[in-house]
Amino acid sequence: MATLLSNAVRQNLLTELQKVFDAPVSEVLLRAMEQTAIAHEESVLHADVVELRQAVTSLAVAQARSEERLTRVEVALEKLAVAQARSEERLTRVEVAVEKLAAAQARTEQRVEELAAAQARSEERLTRVEVAVEKLAAAQARTEQRVEELAAAQARSEERLTRVEAAVEKLATAQARTEQTVNKLAEAVDWLGKQVGGLSETVGGDIEDIAYIVLHRVLKREYGWQVGVLKRAWQKWDGKPEEVNVFGQATDPARPDQTIWIVGEAKHNLTVKEVDRFTKQLERARRNLAEEIWPVCFCYRARPEVQERLKAENIRLVFSYGELA
């Protein structure tokens, strides 16, 4: 026989195997069983088949347990997949957070560098402030010393002021006595002034009389002019009468038809103030006399600044000894 198994037995075995395994696996197992049957005697075959059945049954049970465990493993794997998805999602969020933290860390490091630079500048400024404070402390010490010196000086000043006040009181008493004396002297000076005033008029008249004579000779000598009478005269210029110390007419033979007016001032000691006053009188004379005016000052002496002023005003100067400056 081609096989030790009958068709019925073979079909039964195949059916049993297909309950547990799929068709290809069942065929493989069946052929293995047939080969086993060929290798043993038919008497033993039955026992082996029974044993095989038991083995197949055990294998089926183990396979069922394996499938159950596999099912649990698949469920666990699904849970793991879900957990993995959640983990990946969380990991994505963690990565985003890490990137943000990295950017924040970079900004923090930059801020730290800026703070370090600012700290360095602050320390530099603090060093300058400390130096300034030391200088101020030294200046304060000097000021305090100066204050002490001033306080001592103030004490000495107050002491001196006390002595001065006592001296002032004495001076006030002496001043009262002096005022009495001055009042008496003022009365005496007033009387003396009246006497000197009369003398001054007499001397002033003398200098003018001398001026008339000397000027007459100087003009004749220097210019060859024909000079009339020179005298003190009252003139009405700009509608107001005023007195002129030296006034008269002269004629130049080279131009006999033209009158030359002599307008002058005669003083013992000629001053700048008197020259300025005479200059204003000349301005009024020029506004009121149509002909040529020859201005002149006559004096015993005149300081250099007076002579410079006369030169600037184009006014002649004749000294009492006959010199034409």
C-alpha cells in the first residue's frame, strides 16, 4: 500500500489538523505523520497516531494560548503605538520648547554679555566717583581747616572791631570838636574868599590888559597885520549877550578889503576846561560873524595836554612873553 493510513484516517487527521492549522500546514503535518507510519509497524502505528493526536492537541492548545498571548501582545502593541504617538507628539512639543529655550538662552547669554559690559562701565564710573569722593573729602578737610582759621580770624576781627568801635567813639567826640573848628574856619575862609575874589578880578584885568598889548605886537610882527583896538567886549550872539575877554579887528595889507575878527581868551593858567568853554564860544561867534575869525588864547602857562587840545581845535596860543605857539 502506498500509505499505512486509510483514506478515512487520513481525512480525519487532516480535518483535525485544519482545526488548528491552515491547509498547507495541515498537509505538511499529515505527510509527516504518513512518513512516520511507514517507518513503524502497523501495530505501533495506532499508538503513535494516538500519541500524535495528543501531541497535536497539546500543540493546538499551545497555539491557542500563543494566539491569545499574541492578541494581548497586539493590544499592547496598539497601546504602545498610541503611547508612542503621544510620546512623539510630546517630543515634538519638547523639541519646540527646547528650540525656544535655546533661543531664550542665546538672548540670555547676549543679555549677560551686555550686563557684563555695563558692569564694567559701572565699575569704571564707580572708580571715578571714588576718586572724586576722595578729592571731595580732601577738599572738605581743607574747608573745615579753613573754617576753623576763619572762625579764629573772626574772633580776632571781633576783638579788633571792639577796639575800633571804642576808637570811633573817641573819633566821634573829636569830630564834634573838629566840626566846631571847621565852622569857625569856614567863616574865616568865606571872609578870605571875598578878599581873594576882589584880588582875582584885579589880576584878571591885568592879564587882559597885558594880552591887548602883546597880541597887538605879535600880530604885527608875525603877519604884518594892521590891528585895531583890542578890549573886553559884550557881544549879542544867538540872541543872548555874552562877554568876550579879547575882541577886536585886524586887516591884512595883502587883502585890505577883508575884515579879520580877533576873538580870544586870556587866562593866567589855561586849563582844558577853559579851552572847551572857549571852543563853544567860538562856535557861536562863527554863526554870528560873517567875516574871517582868528581865534587865540593868551596865558602865562599851559600844560602839554592843553596845548594839544588847542592844536586839535585849530586855536592859536600866545604866551605872555610874546611867543606864538
